[in-house]
Amino acid sequence: MNLRGILHNLRNMRPGGQRPLPGWMRGRYGVDQLGRVTSTASLVCLLLTLVPRLGFLLYVGVALLALSYWRMLSRNVAGRYRENATYLAYLGRLRRRWDRVKARTAGRRTHHFLRCSGCGAEMKVPRGKGKVRITCPSCKTQFVRKV
Ligand SMILES: [Zn+2]
């Protein structure tokens, strides 16, 4: 089987057997979100080995491919499920952080983003109001700022 065939198979297998699995796959974990990321990353690494001086990525790519297969063929379904849950939780945190950065960038022209000196909570204060007394919505600390 060539690499494309392998990756095609990786992509089309689902945990829990939503489609009929071949006999040798029975009781094995299959592919989850984390598996899709590791197999895609391995493909990217293997493609990047074509770029001069990036040949070392061959090792990374092969390691990621081996990891993808090892997880896919694993019979420790609970363990693999936990790994995927950890990955999804991390992804969620990353997404929320990114959304905050985006909201901040969008509001920068009209609002100041301040941190409370008491509890460190972030708050949004409209610009151009002169000196204002700000009360932290979470710990009620008051402070005066020019905005
Ligand atoms: Zn506060």
C-alpha cells in the first residue's frame, strides 16, 4: 500500500465502528480527532522533506505515522479515548484564547482593555471618556484611569 492509500484509510476509519470494520480492526481503537491531526502532521512532515535542509523531518514524519498507527491499532480503547479528550480540552483552551485576542483586536479602536489591580480580571472600558472611576465587576475594587 502506498502512502496515499494509507492516509486515505486513516482518514476514513472512525472510532466505535460507525461503518463496518474489517475483522482485524475489531476491538481496536481506530481514528479520532487526535489521530487525524497526527496523521496529517506526518504527511506534512514527509512532504516537507522535499525542501532542502528539512530532510530531518523524515524522522518526525515517520515517528508521527508510527504513533498514528499505534493509536489506531491499540486495543486500549479507554487510554486512547483519554488522550483524545486531553487533546480536545487543550484545543478548546487554545480556541478560547484566540477568540479573546480577536475580540481585543476588533475593539482596540473604541475600547481600552484593562486588568484589575485587585484580582487581575480583564475588562473593557470605552475610550475617550477622560478620567473615569472604574469598578471591577468581579471583586468590586475601584480605581481611577484616564481613558
Ligand atoms: Zn477585580
